[in-house]
Amino acid sequence: MPHVIPAHLIEIAALALCANTKIDELHVPIDKTIIIVLIGIMMTHTSAALSLAALGHDTRLTIFRLLVRAGNDGLNIGDIGTHLGMAASTLAYHIKTLVDAGLVTQERQGRQIVNRVDFDVMHQTVSFLTSECCTGVALTQENAA
């Protein structure tokens, strides 16, 4: 039997997704994990494809995984370059692609720019990929090859 999701949770998730609001900025007294799952389900194929395309390059995937390990502290380009042994110009190009896909955010701190994973978007992408896991597939006559 499918779960019934209360309408107010769907509205909150839709608001967060449409307004590009981070989960922590919602200031609602509910389990934010539920909202992350709902947003993941609501994520469009286009935004998921953009995220996955950005991660579909070895260098960008390596940068992203390093930033995931860094957590909310993030890393500047110099630190990323030191960890990965890559030139800053190469990193800047790939980080821009991750930023454009919404997977990474940048924050200026003095003279440095700190790069962080947008964990909400990461969770949305993973939720999008797994939201229909193991639900079964029934071929109909029109779907059959």
C-alpha cells in the first residue's frame, strides 16, 4: 500500500525546490529528511541530467568526492590543487561546471573562495536516482520492443 504524504509537506518541498531554498533555511518544525526525499522525488529529469553530466567527467567526480569528504568546511582551489596535484586553471574550469550544475557553492572569505558541496542538491540527485528502486516494472503491449 503506498504511503500518503501530507499535503503541507509536499507544499514545503515544492516551495524549497522552486525557490532554490536550502533545507536548513526553511525553518519548519518537521523532519528535514522527509523534505529532502520529497524534493528528490520532485527533481526534474533535466536538473538530474545536468547534475549527472557534471559528475560524468573523471576530474569533476574526483573534485566533487574530495569536497564531499571536506564537508561543510569546504576547500579553496589551492587546497584542492594540493590534494589532487592539479593546476588551478584546470580546477577552475571544472569547478565552474560543478557550480553551474548546482552541485557546488562558492563563498568568498577574505581573499579566498571556499568551495563546498551543496548537500541538498546532492541528496536530491541521489533521491531522484533511487526514488523508484525495486518498485517493479510491468511491460505493457505499447512498451514492449
